[in-house]
Amino acid sequence: MWSWDASAPGRSGAGACRDEEQARQAAEAWMRANRAGTASVEQVRLSLGSGDLLTHYERTGARLAARRHGNGRITWAPQQASPAQWAAS
């Protein structure tokens, strides 16, 4: 599974997709529709919580960051998750 998220002034979007390509396409579509400057996609896996039996998505460490350029072109680059991002999962 791959999750994506993007934000623009006053709004944000996020979702989950089966593969990286679908997640990138969804993030790019949201970026274009909402004039967002950045987005990210991240590989996740479904995990069963210990003790409470609740499921959640767990980060794997594979992450890409997108940047929307002034001409509308969107580029992607690998990105390392920071310790704060890992703690937030």
C-alpha cells in the first residue's frame, strides 16, 4: 500500500492506493486541482495493533516528495522520513 498527502493554503488532501504509481497520480491530480506546491507518497503496510486489536498503517521508510514548479510541472525525489515523522505514525 502507498499513502499520499498534499496541502495547499486552507486545505489538505490524503489517500491510500494499491501501488506507488496510483498514489503519485492521485497526489499530482490533487496538487493541480488545488494549486498545491508540495506532496508526498509513502509506502505503508497494514498492521494489527498490539493489545487493542485495532489496525493501522505502519510506515516502511520508502518515501517520495513532490514539488510543483512555476510552469506546472511536478517532479518527484526520494526523501528520508525524519525522526519526528516516524514518531507521528
